[in-house]
Amino acid sequence: MKYLVLRRRPQRPPDPFIELVSAGAGASAEESLVEATEEELDEGAAAELQDDENKHAYLSLPFTLIAPLKHSGADEASFDATLTGAQGRLVTWGVKAVGADTSPQDGAGVTVAILDTGIDQAHPAFSGLAFPSENLRDFADNIQGVSGAAPDEDGHGTHVAATILGRDVGGTRIGVAPGITEVLIGRITRRHGMSSVTIFNAIQWALGRGADIICLSLGLDFPQLIRYLTEHERFPPEIAAEQALSGYISNLPLFESLAGGSAKWLPNPKPKGALIVAAAGNSSRRADDPRFTVKALLPASAPGFISIGAVQPGPGPGAPFAVASFSNTACDYSAPGHSVLSAAAGGGLVALSGTSMAAPHVAGVIALWIQRLFPDGRRPDGWEKDVEKQLTWHALRSPEQARLDFGDGVVQAPQ
């Protein structure tokens, strides 16, 4: 079976000169103290690695992009994708719903990492942005990552990036935090899937490059894992299900460590921390039966990750938002995720729906709060908790809206 194997590299003696020169710059991916590889091991060999404090093995799980949905039936909502916002200009309904169009902040000075299908750098939504080669890394074809380019052959990553930080396109505001200039793009999939090691290496890279926010739109492909165990490993179905569940449980602490729960597997000894935003998933089917709901997928379900559900416009002023029928439950917060207008790879705009459309709204709002709370650019110890407190205090959720569906509520930008 395939395992994600982590090995701690020997630490070099401290060099005061290097520390002085690199102060505040963040560690590079090459300076990572942890090597992550994918290896074929039997259960006994994997267990032996657990006895070494400098090594560990986790079952390598299959993950997939949380792809946007096609609308039909109850998923369809009749409303304008753009509305009149501040200063009379058009803004997408999502940007307006989170209050970004009236916020005095624009995200300047914040570094965001988008780990997705890449980006169409030439799109007008990213006009004026620089994409230095060291801020682009391709993990889709090489799980260790190759710097220099992250082209988007799918369009998903371009749509997500533009929702976070896109500049106006055709006179319409599509970005929540268009003042962001420091962008890290990690291409981790072409929609054909990825594994635990790909995600681990990509998050490590983003942390090492100094990301304040990391945005993910992927989830554990549990059915594929069970198929693999039954068809390739020849496990009986009941054993395959148990093994898959064990793999899920074993990966929880791995992802928790990346979110700051433990420094053991972080990329450098003193990371400044980051807020990791993850889409909860589109597996629920409330339109078919209200009982057909699924809880947030891994990695969104891991401790320390910020899990995001999707909402659509509600029936009226007293209930401005309704949970999207596809949105998974047990999220931390929610955001607009239905018919979200944003950049299309190759040019123009396109409306897509999904929790992976909601997550970038939250990433953008977090950038606005970081700028508001820490305008000098410094990140004191515990800064992440300060930001999360603001998200919770300002989130919108009416008493009759279930916390299970909305989390603390629909995030709001600082005013």
C-alpha cells in the first residue's frame, strides 16, 4: 500500500549571519526540515517507522478537486449575479454579501496562497500583478513541486483566485480583496486527483514562503479509496471500509500539524503561522431529501482548518441567506457559493457554484481583517486567533438558521 513517509532532516548549526539576512523573509521550500515522499510499504514496515521520532508513515489517501456543480431544480436561484454596490459600480452578489464593497480595507500587505489547478496569469482580473517564478510551483506532475509555472488547464484555480483578489473586469468588481499583491500559486491537480503527499508538500511550501492565508478546494475521495483497496489490494469490502476509515483517522493529526497544532512536521522551527481555509464539500443532496447531508470532508474537517459551507440568497430581508442544497455540514463559517461570478480561464467571466466558490470569499475577508488588525505587517504570536475572533463576532446568522449548516454564520468584512 502507498504511504506518505515523513523524515526530519538534520538541522544545521545556527548561522547568525544567515538569520540576520533572512529575518522576516520566511523560510524557502528548500530550507524545509521535513522530507515527504510516497512509498510502497506493507503494514509491518509502516509500523516500524512509528518507533523513530524522526520518521513517520501515514496511509496516503486519494483526494480530488471539489468541482463546481451544474444547476438544476432546487439548486437554481433566480437573482442577478451582479448588484449595484458602493459608488454605484457593479459588484458580484458575493462581494456585496460579505460587505467587501464598503470596507475601507483592500488586503494590501497580506500574502495569500492558492493551492488549486493553477492560474491564468494573463486574465485581466490579475492586471498589474507580478508572478515571480519562485511564487509559482507545480505539484501536479511532480509531488515535490517544480518552481517556475502553474498554468491553469481547468479554470477552477483562476476562478478561485479572482474571487479572492481579482481586479475589476468589464466594470464589475469580482474580488473581495483586490489590494493583495503577494500571491503564491501552487498547482496541485489537473482535476484527475492528488494524494496526501501532494497536499502536504504544497502546504509546506506555502508556509515556507510566508503565506498568511492558504485556500484549498479539495476533499478526500473516500469511494475511490475503498475501490482501490477492494480492486487493487484485493481486500474484502468490509475490510476495505475499515482500512479506509483507519486511514482517514490517521491523517487527521497530519493535517492538524500543518494547521499549527504541532510544530513537529512544520517546514521550519519557528513558522509565523497561517490560516488555512478549506471548502467543506458539495456532497449533500438536500433537494432530494433533507436527511441527505454529509459532514465536511478532510482536510476541512481536520482540527485547525477553517471549514467553509456555501449559501445562496434567502427569501427576504429577515433571512438574507439560505444554505445551498449541496453544501456539506459541520462547517466553521459560510459564504456565498451559489452562482458566483468570477474569472474564466482564457478571458471573460463565468458563474460557478460550490463550496469551493464560498471558500475564496472567506480567504478574501480574512485578508481584509489581517490588514485591519495588523497594518504594520507584523504578525504577533497568536495573531490567527485574533482574526478568527473577528470573523466569529461579525458573522451573520439568524437564530433559526442551524449552526450545523451555517457554522458561526456568513463572514463579514471590516467596516
